[in-house]
Amino acid sequence: MEALKQRITAEGRNLGNGILKIDSILNHQLYPELMLEIGREMAARFTHTHVDRILTVEISGIAPALMTGLAMNVPVVYARKTKPITMFGPVYLETAPSHTKGMEVNLLVSAEFLHPDQDVLIIDDFLATGKTLRALARMVESARSHVVGVGVVVEKTFEGGRDLMKKYGYDVPIEALASIVNMDDGRIIFED
């Protein structure tokens, strides 16, 4: 997606150690028109896939997931990182590493919003190691539903997340709107 790549090139910063700072695009500030375009593009990439709901992670996954849900006319559920007092009853709980926080974080989804026998599309901001997406996929399996695809705004192909997903049996379409193949020496190099 060219508009996204242009924004990353203009505003993104390579902080080293595989960390891409795109706070002005996705992780702190949002451009509504770009988010709408991201949602439409993601929906177009999964147009031939039946989707009952979308699953993502707070906070940075919500905007692209919401815009995709809007374009597909399906509900969006997001995994919480802390349990609010309003979340009671059965809960799906997984842990995943946070690359930017440098620690494991809890991911919680109320069973009230993740139903059995549904086709779930996972949408998130990044695909790096694949561990967060795998945690979301395990939640879907725990709910006795099916992951039908994974869409991410940015994939860092050099971190092997796509291969990890396939290794654990998630042989579903994985779509990235911008794929970065190299971040050595402060650069940001996109896949052609």
C-alpha cells in the first residue's frame, strides 16, 4: 500500500534492535483517512473469505481492525491487557511478549464476545516474531472457532513471524500492507 509506505518513510524512525517507531501514524497519532484506506484495503484482501468477527489487541490494533470491520460490516473484538472490573465470567487468557515494553503482557478476551463455530479474522498493527498473533489464534481455538486469516499493517519479514504461524499449523492467508525486509544500519527497506 503505497500511501502507507510513504508515511512510514516520511515519519517512521528505526530505533535499532528491530524497533520501528511509527507513533505518528499508528501507535499514538492516527490519520483518519489513512486508517479508512487501510481498512478498505484489508477488507479487499479478504473479500473472498467468510468472516464473522475480527479479533485484535489493544491499543494499536484497534484502529486498523475497526476500519476493516467497518468495511466488512462485522464486529471487532479486542484483547485487553488488563482486566477491568466489568469483565467477569469465563475469560480467554494468553500471554505474549511486548517488543517495545520488553516483557510479557497478558491478553484477555471475555468469552461473551468470542463465540464457538465462528470464522475469525485477526488484524493487528505488526507481524514481527508472530508470538502475539499466535496468542490471539490460541484464543480463537480455545473458543472452538476458526482463524480464517491474518492481516497486519506492517510486517517485519526478517523476524520470522509468518514462518512461526505456519510452523504451528496456521496455514491461512497472511496479508501485510507494508513489508519491511531490512532495518540494518538505521534503514527501513521495503519489499518490492
